[in-house]
Amino acid sequence: MTDGMKTAGVLGLGFMGASLGAALRGASGIGRVVGYDSSADARAQALDNAHVDEVLDSAADVARAADLLVLCTPVQQIITYLTELGPLLRPGTVVLDIGSTKSAVTEAMDKLLPDDVVPIGGHPMTGPATAGTDSPTARIFAGRVFLLTPTLRTDPAVTRWCTGLLEEIGARVEVLEPARHDRLVAVVSHLPRILPLPLLELADKDPDPMLAELPAGGFRESTRKATENIDMWADVLVTNTDHVVEALRRYAREVELVADRVAESDPAALRELLTTAADRWTTLFEAE
């Protein structure tokens, strides 16, 4: 699998799938990128904007054509594809997903895919906010971490090949275990999506009706994630329940500690609290 020009098949031509298709079109080891999406609009846009070389008629056609099959859909759909498409894959095909949780997917890969197919989990830590646009673009992977989570069946040579391919499109590849991935992203990806829920609930339950007239930019930006893809995030919560719940409990304890500091009403201590948080944010994002 790891020698010669390959056909990459992308299933799911939304923002992430179309962006990855566009990036793979420029990779030296990929000779052709084909794709499919259940949405006619997504198929047309991917073809019109040259995110793929060709849109095929079905997911099955993409699976049959691919040397590298990339599953770019919500997690439950990924697992459905593994069930439906596994028998259609040619020996040696590499199956990579970019779902937001990894333990459920990699376990399904090992269980459902034929023995002569090579599975590997993946998750690019990037998206529209990184790109500054809602239009798919190959550049979202440049300088961003792309996590790979090999399964029990992943050939180390395939992990090296995928690493080289992703580095060629500009990503910084990190390899880790699926369970460790799920614990880490529960904090930095999944929890931020959930935090607007109690904040919006708090505002909605306030007894003063004037509150509804007051929210401005800060509240809007702090709660914007509540509008993100509901079906996808429901899948995330179902397939990473334990880690998300644990992160929520830890966050609640941190909220109590902040409340205690605020209750002390010590200006110097509060300035230190705010300054420390600002410094931590700068350290995390100063490279951007």
C-alpha cells in the first residue's frame, strides 16, 4: 500500500472532508482524489471548487476505488460506513477516519473491517475558526496538529506512511492511544461545546424579564457554539461520555474555586487571577 501513486477516497464533503480532499490533491503520493457526499450541494461544490478530482455516484463506488479511504462524517455514520463498506474494500486498503472521538471508532474498525484492510484513527485539530472562513481550504492543516490513533491492527509501516502524507500537507502529526485522545479532547474540544448550555439555561431561568433584552457581544460570542452541528455533537457525547462527564465535574470544581476567590473581594488577588488566565491564554495561542 505504501508504494506508488494512490487513489484517495473521501466520504463526507463538508468543510473538513472537502478541505482534506483539496490538501490531498497536492500530495506527491496521491494520484487522484475521489469523493462522495449524500448532499447534492456538497457534491457539486466539492467538484466546482476542485476539492476532489471526481465525485462518484455512491459511497460504495468510492470504497471500491480507494487505496486510502478517509471517512469524514459524524462518528455514528463512520461506524455505519465501516459495516456497509468493509466487504467492498480491496486488500491493502488503508481506512482513516477524522471523527471527533476515537475509542468507539477504532474498536469498530478492528471488529468490522476485513482482516486484509488496514485501519487507523485520526483527528485533525483544526476547523473553520482556524481558517477564518466557512469555505473549505487545504491550508487549514498547515501548522496544525493532526492526531493519529493506530488500532491493535494497524501496521506500523502504515502509521509511518500516513504520518509522512499528513506532514506533506503541512500538519504536525502526533501519535497516541485512542483512550488518551478521548480524554484530552474532552477538555479542549468537547467541553467548550457544552459550556454554553448551562450559561444559556441560567439566563433563560432568570426571573427578571429584562435580562432577555440585555445580551450583547460578549454573551453572544461566549455562547455561539450552542448553534454548532447538533447531530455531530450528540454523536460525540454518546461516544465519549465518561471523559466528558469527568471533564465537566473537574470544571465545576474550578468554577467553585473561582467563586471563592471572587467572594473574598480582594482586588490584588482578583487581578492575579485575571492576569494568570490571560498569560495562560497567550501561552497557548501566541504562535497564531
